[in-house]
Amino acid sequence: MYIKKILITIVIIGLVVAAFFANFVYKTVLKPNTKFNNETAYIFIPSKATYEDVRNQLIPLLDDIGTFDDLAEQKKYTTNIKAGKFAIKKDMSNNDIINSIRSKNMPIKVSFNNQESLEKLAGRIAVQIEADSTALLEVMKDQKFLEDNNFNEATALGMYLPNSYELFWNTSAESFRNRMLKEYNRFWNDSRKNKAKAINMSQDEVIALASIVYEESKQASEQPRIAGVYINRLKSGIPLQADPTLKFAAYKLPKYKNTVIKRVLNVHMEIDSPYNTYMYAGLPPGLIAMPDISAIDAVLNHEKHKYIYFAADAKRLGFHKFARTLAQHNVNAREYHRYLTSQGINK
């Protein structure tokens, strides 16, 4: 009888312990532990984050941070933090959350277009990935990298092709730059290289001309014709006389800082700069802005015609009128100048 009581007591204690353990496992491992209403919440864990950093992001998202701490300690997550962007879905358990933030770094879409300089590009990228603009600009301007890959300060921006790219949020500045170089080399396939060779232009020269074409017109349908005008001028030794290059040259001067030039005037044509294509024949030393891929391909596949001139079309804003003779061009240009004056645009 005594032995029977002992056995019953042992069984009861065992059941209590098992129940306690089962409850602990349920609360700590299996029980849903989120308190946000959206279907998914995201956390961004920096490269050198501590567990405390992660914990601070999780506190507003979890019902019970204490049970999460217990499991994180048991699973050794507290000493094995992974950087990146991670998703936490509604009603996830602690175990699911730890598995997610330990091994499921999510790729993100990084996009940029038509940045005017490396500085602006660095700023645009810095709001999308972990690397800050200072680190990005430093690697973008790294002289050894530029020299090793046949770029210089004037052409460096041309390596970055405007598009959307899939990257991880914790991509470093150097990794971002190297990925863009890979994309650039992929873009310049044999077909594009052969087309550049056929028009006697290097890749840098194609992109420099494409940047002018793009600044002249955002209409992809018109860009091949504009590119054809400039190709005709280059072949004939006629200065490009591209207004966007005058603006680029002007904006580099203190006098024009924080101003917007809406109308190119004779005074702008007097700026002594290698980017002044009224003063100096041929292409400028580098691109004046980041061109769309459409403009690059417009140069490589330019329209073959006999136009030497073009002027903005006052009746179809955003488009241009083309001319073979200076007389016809002057008629087109005067019409557009009258339109600018009628709108009060004098500088």
C-alpha cells in the first residue's frame, strides 16, 4: 500500500512536471507571439547589430518579449545575429520568428534613374540600402577602381545604368559598386560593342552622347532621330552646339549655383569649359547626366538621315522640329523663342 502511494505520487509529480514543461514549450516555442494587426511586419538588422538592437525592434511587435528572450538564448540566436531585412508574419511563434530572422534575409528592389552626379546617386542609394552616402561616394570615386576599369572622374557616372536591381538591404557600398560594374559589363554585350565600333565611338563616348540626347528629349521615339543629328555633326566636324552642355557648364560656376536655367542665352555660350559644345567641337569629356538605356540604344541605333539642326517644337512641347538647312532651322528656332517670350521665360 505504501509503495502504491509512492508510485501514485511519482506519477502525479511527473504529470505536473510534464504539464508544466508542455505549457512552457507551448508559451515559449509554439504559441503565437505577435501583436501587430498587419499581415506582415519588417525589421532591418544592421551588420554590426547586437541582440539588444534586435530586441528593441521586436518589443513593439511581440506580446511577450520575455519568452522570446528565453528561446533566443536556448537557440543561441543572441550570439549569432544576422544582418538584413526580415519578415515577421502575423501570429508567428517565437520559434518561427527566430528561424525567419536567422536565415531568411529578404532581397529588395533598389531603383535609380537619371541622377545628375555621383553625389546624388549615392544619396539616392543610401535611402534604400544599409550603406550610407559617404561610404558609397568613397567607393564610387576610388581612383584605383576607376583606373582598373578604364573610368575617370568625368566618365564614372556612366557605369551606373538606371534600372531596378535585386539586392539585399545589408549590401555594402563596395558590393553595390561591384554589382553595378557587373551589370554594366553585361549591358555592353558583343552586339552593342560592335555597334559602337561601327560608329567609331568608345563606350564612354556613346554614353556621353546619350546623356546629351536624353537631356534634349525624354521621348524615346524621338531620341534616335536626335542622335542621328549629332552623329551627322560629328562626322562633318560641325560643333554639336547642344544647349544641355551649356547648362551643365554653367551649373559648375558659383554664379549659377541654386539657379534654374530655362532659356539658353548668348552669355552661356561664352563660358569657357570643355563642356561648352558651342565653343569646342566634338564630344565633351564625359556625360552631363545619367541617360536612360533608351538614349544609349538610340545612339547605337541612331536614325540615318540628313538633318543637321533641330529646335524645340512650340506646338508639341517635348518634341522637336528638324531641319537640313540653317534657314529652315532659324525659322523653327524663332518660333520657339517667340513662345518662350510669350510665357515670360527670359532666362
